[in-house]
Amino acid sequence: MKKIILSLLALFALTVNAQHTISGTFTPAKDYTYLIAYRLKPGTQAYAADTAIKFGKFTLNMPENAEPGMYRLVYAVPQEEYNFDVIYNGKEDIVLDFQTDEGVTYKTSEENSVLNSYLKEINAAEKEIISFYTAQKTNQKEFKSLTKHLAGIQKTYEAKSEGLLAHHFILGNAPYIPESYKTVTDYVTCKKENYFKAIDFKDSILQSSVFLTDKVANYVFTALPLTLSDPKELEKEVIKNVDGVSSQISDLGADFNFHVYNELWNTAVAYNYNTVSDYIYNSYLKNLAVATENTAIKKTIEAHNRLRLGEVAPEITWKSEKEVKKLSALAPAKNYVVIFWSSTCGHCLKELPALHKELRDKSNLTVLAVGLEDEVENWEKESAKLPNFQHAISLGKWDSEYADLYDIHATPTYYILDSEKRIIAKPENDKAAVEFLNKIY
């Protein structure tokens, strides 16, 4: 029995030794409590491991069967914002330091150190070329020196990364290097024409990272004519770039394509390029969402589109003393406030009376309070305390028609409309609503 126990302990020790870790520090220590690692896959991610961060220190034990590739380390919520990516090859322990203001640095990790150093040097070299053009220089000898330096960095790191996962990213990131002097216009044109030349879109390592989506987004939103200034013309050029990308990724499968176009849609929304985001959705993303069964994302996008600033507020219909009323048919006013609330919501019972009091002297303003309710009796009692508001009820609460139409996930939710009933603001609370209205009255 003793020999069996010793054998099992020896086997366990071998198993532990075969594992590798990601460890290090987070600064300031008080701001961080946990860490989760996800294995990135084409268009998605899968849980790998997690650990606590204690006094700013952590050790993440990676599973024995953890596949080599890119891993996302999440350290706060929302997860899509508070994270950074790490190459894990299954052969080395990684030691890193993360600082809120500075980001991540690596004490131990050949993979990540090589890639980070490469990106730092190659970006600096490309900035020197941009500075050359910005300063309106034309010295061909100086230009040749800059491009030679850029080529040298690329060649050095391609050799240095041989056999590493980082090699895939360094090869794919190879910049356009002109063989002779180019004017700034020719340089930009040639750089755009050669942008995807070094990228192997079928490389599974690149697909299982943010590399391809970042490169595509960078191309779509920055590969634009230098003299472009009109916003409408700019969006037209961005749309041309979107179509240009389609030929690069069309044969990579619906799941990967959905992921790419979803990222492009999110970026267009962040830039407030409504024409671009609508084009991406209608031309590519909508059908891909159906094909890949991403119905939740499709629903979210459609809600965003109908509720974004500048859109006419979706119709609301209700009965008042046997009369059918509609939001679209309300008497003309300078502004309208639509509030979604509930008579059983504590926040609502504090905010709505306060708002009612603040708005009582504002003429040419109509307030419609839509109660998301399970029953009528309590709503009638509470709404009677707000006589200056118009009142509608939507039974079914979170499953009600207007909770869905207006994408309501919390009460109270506010929308401020202009005289044409177009959405012009979505204040977070009653005070923000009053503050916004005070600016326009």
C-alpha cells in the first residue's frame, strides 16, 4: 500500500510539473481581485482557467490540455473592455506585470517579449516615415534610409521569431516597404494596395486572435484618401473598403465572417457612422446572423438602429378614457419626454415625483409615462400622483410589447424627443433629464 501511495504521489508530481503558469502582479493592488483566462478561437472564446489576485499578485495554473495560441486575460467587468491578450505556447511559464496606466510588460516569456518588442520597433519606424511626409520632406537619401531601417526590423524579427507562435503575427504584420522614393499620395495608394499582401487569412493562429479583425478594421476605417473632408464622402469611401474586405474573407466560413462584420459594425457605431453601420448590417451582417443563429446579436443591433439618436421614436398606442391615443398623434410640443417606469420600482417612485415637480413650469413640453406592469391597480394609484404626465400602461412588465420595442432592461428609462418626435437624448436619470432640458429651454 505504501508503494502504491508513493507511486501515485510521484505520478501527481509529474503531472503538476508538466503544467505551466501565468503569474505576476497587478498595480495598484487594491483595484484588482480576480483573473480569468479564455482561449481565443475563430470568432469566439472558451474558458480556460481562473484565479484570485491577492495583494496584487496572482498565479494562474494553466490546464495540461491548454492548446497553444492566444489567450485573453480578463481582470474586471465589462469583460470586453478590461482585458489583454497573451500568447501561450504550452512550453514556457509566463511572468508579467500589469499597471493600470502602462498596460502589460513581460518579465519572462520569449513569445510575448519578442512580439511586443517587434511591434514597438516597427510602429516607431513607420511613424518616422509618417513624420518625414508630415514635415513635407523630399530628400530621397533620407527616405531610403528610413525604408531600409523598416525593412531591417522586419527581417530581424522574422528570423528571431522562427519556431515561435509570434512568427505568425510578425509575418502577417509585414508592412509595405517601397523600393524607391514615393510622393505621399503614391505612398498611401501603394500601402493600401499592398495592405493584405502579407496576411494569410486561412492561418488558424491568426484566426484565433484579434489580429485579423484589428487589421481589417484598421484598413476599413483608415485606408482613406488624404484630401477627404466631407463626412458623407468619407462614409462612402469606408463602405468601398468594407466591400474590398469581402473578397479577402468570403471563403473563410459564416462564423468567422459574422465575427469580422460584427466588429466592423461595432466600430462604425463607435464612430457614429450610421450610413456605414446600416450598410454593414443590411449587406452582410443580417444574413450572417441568421445563418450562424446569432439571433440575440441581431435583435440587439435592430434595437440599436431603431433607438439611436436622430431616429423617430417607435410608435406607442394606449387607451385613455375609452379614447385610443398615439405617441405620433400627440399635440404639437417643442419636446417630449417618454419614461418607462413601474409602480413597484423603488427608484421610479423616487425619481418620477421629483421630475414631475421639476417640469411643472415648463410649457410646450409633453411627458408620457409608460408603466411596465403586472397588474393595473397599483399603477392607477401611483400614476394618479403624477397628474401633469400622460399615462399609458403596458402589461407583462419585462415581457411587454414596449419593453421589447424600446429595449428596456431597467426602470426608469428615459427618452427625450424633439418636436418631430426624433430621439435626441437618453438621460440616465431624472437629474440628467432636467439638466438636458434646462439647456434647451
